[in-house]
Amino acid sequence: AHYTTIEYNKVAMRLTVLPLPLLQLLLTSRKASSFSLTMQSSSSSPPSPKPPASSSPHKNYVIIGGGIQGTSVAYQISTSPHLPPHSSVTILEAKHPASAASGKGGGFMARTWGDGSPTETLHRLSFDMYPTLAQTLGCTSYRTLPVLSVSPGTSGKGVTKAKKDGVIGPVMPNWLDGNTGMIRPMGLGDDTAQITPIEFVEKMLEDRSSSGDSEQKVEVVLGECLGV
């Protein structure tokens, strides 16, 4: 086993890595802060030498969690023009990328459902980024789609009424039948969409691993964070 030590604003973090192979992927970072980490690996290869001290503003980053949030952060950092030269990023993931909710969720998105909240701008910005990102990364699961709210009921009147409605009728799915209550639109496809999270995670990591820029490499370490 060997240990890799990195510095983060004088705060020590000890990471014990599970006996699983390490993955090499491309990534980088844009913020200017450094960290200090100790990671134990079962790899038999010797530890990477620590780069010599210099006046270079390069920074090292660790992102804990390889789900859609952590991977998205890493991807955006890696493509930032503000990334200091010779910086590095390590993703620490307990099992494998998208191993938890990001590997099982349906990936539903809504642009305006965060309106009025502190994260309204983030909701809108991230929603608007998906079409371009999906095309750039080659994601096939991205699609815009209408969303309906269907209340339970005791008769088929809800479906009959909805099909006659000028707004809801055109987006009513053929399989929606039976006894329902009120059916109302929650989005007509202009501000609601879907992407499979696990595909998005895998495509972002593939994109970073295929980059020819040696400054944008990241090491994905399979293990757990024991403390900060």
C-alpha cells in the first residue's frame, strides 16, 4: 500500500482507499484553493512524487462523491479557462461513479420550479445548459417532454375532460386511462425535460478521459473519506 498526500489550506484529511483498482480520467479545476489529503491505496505502484515547490499558482482539488453533482462540478471546473496551470483534481467515490441515486434516478428536470427560491438562477442556468451539454457529450437520453399532474379519482371523467382540453389534450399520452381525478399540466416541454443521470455521469467522465490536454487529468479513487 502507499499514501498520496496533498495539501488543502493546512487542513488534514485522511482517506482510506478500498482495495479496488484506480481509474484514470481527465478533469481539472478552476477555484484557487489547495488541500491536504492522505489516501491509502492497495496499488503496488510507488507513490507519485510530490511536485517541487514553486511560485506557480497551481492547485489540487478533491471532490468527494462521483454522482451527477460531483461529476458535474468536476466537469465544469475542468473546462474552465480560469484553471491554473498544472492543477489537478481527484474524485473520491465509495463504490463507482453514479453508484447511488445518480445510477437509479429518472433525471427529471424543470426550469421554473425553483422560481422564487434562493436557487432560482441556478435552476434556470443549469436547465438551459443541458441541451448543449447533451449534444456535446453525445447523450442519447436527453429529451424535452410535457409533464402532467394526475389526481386519483373514481371515474373516467378526468381523462375524458383532459382529452378535450385545448392545452392538455395535445400532450395526453395514449396509455393514460381509467379512473382519475383532476389532470393539469405542470410543464409543456418548454421548461421540463429528462436525462438519464448515469449516462450523463459516464459521458462527462469519458469526455474528460479522451481529452488530449495533459493539464486536465483527474484520478478517480475508489474509497471513503474518514474525516476532514
